Amino acid sequence: MKILRVISSASPLGGGPIYSLLESSTALEDIGVKVHILTLDDPNDDFLEKIPFTLFPLGEGAKFKYHYNNIVAKWLINNISKYDVVIIEGLWQNHSRITAKIAKQKNCPYLVIPHGMLAPWFKKFRFKYQLKKLFWILFERSVINNAEGVLFTCKQEMLDARESFPFYFPKEKIVSLGCGSVSPENISNILNIDFEYYLFLGRIDPIKGIDNLIIGYANAKSSTTRDMPKIMLVGPSSKEYEMKLKLLAIEYKVESDIVFYGPCFNEQKWELINKSCALILPSFHENFGMVVCEALSLGVPVLISKYVNIQSDIFEKKAGMIFDNSPQSIASTLLMFADMSNCQKAEMSKNGLNMYNEYYTNKSAAIALNNVISSVYQSVKAQ
């Protein structure tokens, strides 16, 4: 089996979509599936050198987010028939529309992994929703409705997507993501961090609820005499939004407790997760939460908002704590976690590790994805 995965960018700053693509592609190749990747990156981008797959970066000269580029269309026309199945990763940029169009023309079956980009969260922003609705009607509707399958990471993501747009008739499938892990004994010990901390790991963005986290943390700290671990914010951010959060921390008198670490990857990332007291994710929307999966793999407790789509599974398996992401709920959760005994926290860690091994290893996720790919290929071939 030979597949082509098409994504707008392979930059590590893109977060979950490219990370899950690379993780699952590694696992797919381990079970005999050949994976090539097409991106709209400039071929001179430095980060492309670290991607261990046959890569076609065709975005030279692209200046706009929608990334229209005739080179992509010409390449797909000449090459798409060499692949058994194509997977479109994400929506709302030129890669999805042009890939779906040419795949249909060439009778090449394609799947779509929306990576949470069909979630209705953005409906609260009237202008943004109207703009997306226009693009949906003109372009993305046909991408979704003509796909041989639209792959959601969990049931909640699938249900949420049904609430976003009209004329929505996908072939829905659920295929959980997986993530790699590192044995604790192989994790480096090179970071000079001499304080306890709760870890936020991801894009520093308004959708992540970090402003509520800062206020909630301040409320928790002011209502207890115990020492509170700091909040470590790890991930890329815009200067404007980071400054807004820093001013908020000053306003609530916790500026010395909120650490802006910046982005980190690979060994440093695993060390930061492993040394944290808990992972905290107060998002207003989170499609899957790959970092939650990574924390579970190391037995690190997870404190996540009810808007993280796998929260019901976390709650059922007693692998973490779930909160409404209001400042009051965050404060209450931090205080309850601090009051837990070491034995209770160890039990939560054990539950999380068991949950990862049962559901979220790369191998199990790759087998599930390969089953869908093979089924689609065989179905189309039999027609």
C-alpha cells in the first residue's frame, strides 16, 4: 500500500496536525505502508531537513495563508495516480480543495482528517464564522462530502462537526490518534529547573484559555497558605498575546509564578512533561489533545477542561481531573489536586498509563488507520 498525505505545512509550530501525521506515518511504515508527504512549505525551510519521509514541499513563493499555487495542481495531476489512497490533513487552505478536485478527476480515493477544523467553537465569532461559511459553500463542502471517509479522533469530535455547517453529508469514521513515548529512564536531565510546576504545553493562543488559567491560579494561590507550584507555559506565541498575558499576571500579582518558556521539542519536551506535577489544559476547544496522550504515556496526571474532546474517557478511567474552564473552576481544581495524597496521585498516574497502553499507542492507532485505508482501497477497486 502506498499513500500520499497532503498538509498545508510541516512546520513544528503547527502543533497537533503535523505531529500526529509524523507519528502515525512512522507507525504505518512499520507495518508496511509506504508514506509520502506533500506540503505547501517553501523547499528552503530549514525544518524540512528533519522530516524522515519522502517529502514534496511545493509552496515556493506562496505569500498568503490560502496558499494558492499552480505547482501543486500540476504535480498532483502528474503523480496522484501513483498512490492507492490520498489523505488530506486539515481544511481551509488550498491544499484541501485542489487535492480533492484532482483526486476525483483521477478516480483516486481520498480521506480527510479535519484535525478539529470542523468544530463549531468559532461560531461565537460572527465575522469569522460567516467567512468560513462562505468558503464552506464554495470549496470545503465538496471536499468533505466527496471523500471516501472523514476521520474523527473521537465520537465527540464527530458530533460537534455536525453542528457547524449546512449541506454536510460526510462518510463518518472514528479512528483514534496515537502518540509515541519515551521510557522515563531514557529521558534527559539537562534542564536547570529548580521549582515545581504545572505544565501547559501547546500554542499560546486565546482558544487555549490561558487567561482564565492565570486568573484561576491567582485565585487558588490567594486562598491557601500552602506553596503552589508555578505555571509553566510552553509553546509558540505572538508577542502581542504574550504581552497581554504578562500584564494579566501582573494585574493579579502572580507574575513571578507564571513562566513563559517558549516553544520546545523532542528531548526537552519530554523532560518538561516528565518533571511536571501535572499537565493542565484549560482550552475552550481541543480536538484531541495530543499532549494529553503524551502525559498519560509517562503517568503524569492531567487536569483538563470539559472542552477537550477526550475528557469523558479521562473521567471514566480516573486518569485525571475535569473542570469547566472558568477561573473559579480552575482554582477549585488546582486546590483539590493539591489536597490529594501521594497515594491518590500515584493511582491517577497508574490509571493514565494503563489508558495510554490500551488506547493510544502509535501501533494500535496505525493498525486502525490502516484498516480504514485498506477498506477504502478495496471498496473502490471492486467498483
